[in-house]
Amino acid sequence: MALVSGHAPQPTKEPEVELVTVLEAGEPIALSLAKASLDEAGIKYILTPDEAPPSPFRPKYFWGFQPSVAIPCRIEVAPEDEKEARALLEPLRNPDPNFNGT
């Protein structure tokens, strides 16, 4: 292996993409359903925890599925996927109050 003089190549910076929030939720089951719906549709998303002060009743970091712990999160997508993502997530954003589970 030979060393070459000169400057090391600089990593290329990815272009910044403006994201759109399509769901805000804190229930782990709702977030799991939302992620599964977007994954199945092939929509790329980012799950971002909301900034909230630490609480003795809520851990600072969420490392697993704990149904008793609700941590508010946002699901964000690229603007071109917003319409489809909102349509998929509509039942989670506005649940039918008349749904009886059957």
C-alpha cells in the first residue's frame, strides 16, 4: 500500500430536504401501526422524538417497546410523499369514534 501526498477527499454533503410532519403521537402501538403502513407503501420517513424536559415518570431515552410509556414523536416525510402518507395515516390521526372493534 502506498501513501499518496495531497489532501484527503472531503465527504460530500447530502442536500438538505425539507420534511413535513404527517403524524404526532405518543402511543407506541399507534407509532408501530404508522411505521408499518408507511413501510408497506414504500414511503421513507423519519421518526423524531419531541423535545420535552425529562420527567421522573418518563425515561429520558426510549430503547424498547414499553406500552406503559408514552413518548411524543413526530413522523416526517418528504413533501412529495405527504399526500399519500396523510391518507394512509388518517385513521390514526382521526380515529372513528363509532368503531366498536368488530
